[in-house]
Amino acid sequence: FHLGVTPSVIRKRYNLTDGDIGALPNNSQACAQFLEQYFHPADLAEFMKLFASSFGHRSRVDQVVGHQELGKAGLEASLDVEYIMSTGANISTWVFSNAGRHESQEPFLAWLLLLSNMSSVPWVHSVSYGDDEDSLSRAYMERVNVEFMKAAARGLTVLFASGDAGAGCRKLAGGSHTFRPSFPASSPYVTTVGGTAFKNPFRVTWEVTDYISGGGFSNVFPMPDYQAAAVRNFLHSAPKLPPLSYYNSSGRAYPDLAALSDNYWVVTNRIPLPWVSGTSASTPVVGGIMALINDRRLQKGLPPLGFLNPALYKLQEKGPTDALYDVTQGCHLSCLDAAVEGQGFCAGPSWDPVSGWGTPNFPQLLKALLNP
Amino acid sequence: GWAPEQDQSLRVPAEWRHLGPVAPLDELVLTFALRQQNVEHLVKLVGRVSDPDSPQYGKYLSLEELRTLVQPSLLTLSTVHKWLGAYGIKGCKTISTLDFLECVMPASTAERLLPGAQFHRYESGQRSAVRSPVPYTLHEDLAEHIDFVGGLHRFPAERKVVTRASGKEEATARYQQRAA
């Protein structure tokens, strides 16, 4: 029985033992902020004191890149730091704080420039930011996509939240509706994280989809080869799909995997707050787990995971695996109209556009990714 | 002129309030994304270093090696620098891979440099942003050297975490709307 998701609940569900903490001084992980939001070191210390007494951890961020003010802490910033440091426990953590130094700068672009300008950066980056694809120019998205390729070429693992509006909805000029993909979640060169909830919200049970979990198909980027078989399988086997006019079935499909996104406890401005939800919560959880896997890989003299998707899809397609818990129940939100009645896609066996391949089972995922 | 981002949304997010045009001498920071080389090669390289079945799996590039691969051509660098220099814009900052330039200039210069652009100030709570509500263009000769110019249209993201209480209210409202 529990009263919401805390680090110990997550560690229990994903089978992280008290010994599953970082051991290498040269491994690191990061989260990025683009709102004018700051975390308070005192909140992090209090959070760890309240919720992390059962496992080894750090209570301080090692490096803040950018500007950190002393004003009120932001919920989003507190959430990122508190949870990446709970699954990626005892791993050196950086925070990129990019509200934009100047009022004419684009904070997300400023982060990309920083990443491309630092020779030594953490191996794993968790980012909870997204815009509607249709609000951005193709030139911008294609160039940002190349920036993610540059990160992948350097061995960085970049994780993006899939968004909190399910499949999304856009009203077209003629009055009809389509789903609304989100970018950078729809980039084929990042790993996108969706959201789940416990079947029984007060027990550590199996997971169902979180109805807000972002997911769908890009209208800009074609489907990459690494996911073609998995997505084809979904499109052929799903018992019910939305009308084809709502999505581009040949586009990059996301998310790639998921984690719990419902009912988190967060300490912000010294107050423990319950009921915090969203893929902004699941993404740092997955980020910490990937950093932990990097820790074990580096200990064995192996290179870090880098861009995860080709290995992830290959691993799952090799045959039955228990590296990820397959989430097979639940649907996410979409347009409220007669054709889809508020429902987007639904989860099913194997990959689906609500929960991807599912949620991590750490020991088995570690085993699989130590020798992919 | 040539409009590299003619499909970019110019909608001002609801939470941002228009304050009016900026003064001609107000300083702006614009980011120029310079056209990279060997992007096709980069695509293949990423495929190989990320594929566990490839002999190159995990053989990542250093930042220096990456620069050698993608840095813009000398022609691109000299064309863009000459163009900026012609407007008196000097001392732009670049990055390790040489494919972005960040330049500081007065708003009046930016408006001459990017015909069409008109810089206005907006405010959301404690934050302020300078953006152009109309599209910019570039001289056609720059079409093969610049991907886009950052700092004109996209407002800072306002995404926030969901609290389940508000999510429930939203779901209830949706269902009520649906029932109606």
C-alpha cells in the first residue's frame, strides 16, 4: 500500500535494489530547464531525507550550467532533479538552466548550442519540453534533428517527454480534425518517454497507460528503419485504430518506452506536494535508469549507450524478453468529435503509440543492454 | 528575398502580452544556423555507432572529430561573415562545431539585415521576450548557407507539469462537453 509515487515505490516497481546505485565518479546525468524555473538545493535535500533513506544517493546537484536564481522554486525543476537523482542514485547530476540570457534568445536553441559547444557533458540528458509540430517551421525542425544526430554521434542519450495531451488534436481549415504530434518527441534521433499509471493507484501493481501520455506519428519525419517492423506489427494487429485521416502512418512513431507518470510526490519550496503527474515525471525516471546502465557499462569497459533506439527496438524484436514490462491496457486522449470520441490510440501487446515498448524492468534491461 | 521559415507559426501565445515595438538601439541576440557539411555521412555514421550489430557500435566521435565532419564550408563561413560585416555586425560568437553564430546587434540593424522582420517586446509574468510578429527574409544568395535564424518567432515554452487534480477537472469538462 502507498499514498503516491515516491522513489522507493519506483525502485520497487522497476526492481532496483538498494545496491543499484552509481559507483563511478566519472559517470553523470543531466536534466534541462527552459522555463524560468529553478530548483532549490534545500528542497532536494528535504526530498532525499523524506523519501530516499533506504538507498545510497546524493543530495546535491554537482553542476548548474546557466543561470539559477534564488526566487521561488518551480515544480517542474524540482520534479526533474528529485527523480533523476532517485533512479540514477549516487550519480553526479548536472542541471542545464536555460531561460535565455537575453530576451531575444530562444531558450531551447540556447541549450542545443551549449550541448554542441561543451567537450565534456553528461552521457544522459532528460528533457521535458515540446511544441506542436505544426507550429514550427520545417527548416527549424530538420536542423534541430541534425543537432540530435550530432549528440548521437558523440554517444549522448537524449530523452524527451512525449507530452501530456495524448494524441493531441488540431482543427484544420475545413473544420475536420487530425491528431497533433509534438516535437522534439517526434524526432527519430531522440528516445521519447511516455507515461503509465498503476492499475491500482495505491498499490505497486502492474501498469496501465496514463490517458495523458503523448504519442502518435510525425507529419514531418519519415519512419526510421529501426522501428518499421514494430510499428507495422502494431498497425496490423491493433483491434481498433483511429481513421487514417487523423495520423500519418508512415511517420516517425513515438513514444519508444514509458514509465510511471501519475501521482508523484515532489518537494518544492520546502513543501511535499502529492498528485504531480505528466511525462515530465516519467522522463527523468527513465533518464536515471539509463545513467545507471551506463554506470555498469563503463565499469565493464564498454562505451555508454548513446542513441538508444536502434538497440532498444532490436532487443525487443529478437524475441520474448522481460527487459520491459509490456503495457497492454488503456488508451490516450485525442479529439472530441464523433469520429474518435476523445480517444486516440490504445495500448496493446508489444510496441504501441501510447506506452512504446513498455516500462523498465531494471535487472533484465541491464542484462540485455550490457550485451545488446 | 527568400523566407527560410515561411511555415513557422507567428501566433503569439495567449499568456504573452504585447508591449509595443522595441527602440531602434535596443540590442538583440540573433542565432544563425549555418548550413553544415556531410549531413548524409552523419546519418550513416549515427546508424553505425548506434547499431549493436555494427562493428562500429559505441565508437563515438569526439567533439573535434564531429567538427571536422559537419563544420560549414569555407564558402559558407566567408559569405555569412561578409554579409554580417556589411551591416557592421562584428564579434559574433561561434561554437565548437562552427555551425551556429550568435550575434549582438541593434534592432534597427536586425530589421535591415532581415527584411520584413519587425521587433516587438512581449511580457508574460516576470518574463519579457523580443520577437517579430511578421516573417523575415534573407537575401537569395544566402539560401545555400543559412538554415534559419533563431530569435525571431518562437516564444519560450510554457509547458508545465500536470497536477492530477487539474487533470481530473479537465477530463470531467471534456466528458461533460462530450455528453452535451
